[in-house]
Amino acid sequence: MFEIILLCLIIYIAAFFCLKSSEQQIKVEPIQSFDDFFSDSTIKKRTTYRNN
């Protein structure tokens, strides 16, 4: 169990430093509704199928 936790920690630290070195922002948007789980293109396709 300790090995899994250690592996997760190493992956998290590596990803963190990789993002920091590329200077990309980590933007988190709160989920307002169930539709936020899906991309806009998926929602548009789904509504198109319903209208036809």
C-alpha cells in the first residue's frame, strides 16, 4: 500500500513541476450542473438528434 501512495506522490510532483516549468495556468471551474460534465460539441449533437 505504501508503494502505491509513494508512486502517486511521485507522479503528482512530476506533473506539478512539469506544469510549473511550462508556465501553464491550472484553471479549475466549478461544476454548476450535470451538463458541465460534457463538452459543448457533445451537447449540440445530442440536441440535434432530439430535434430530428
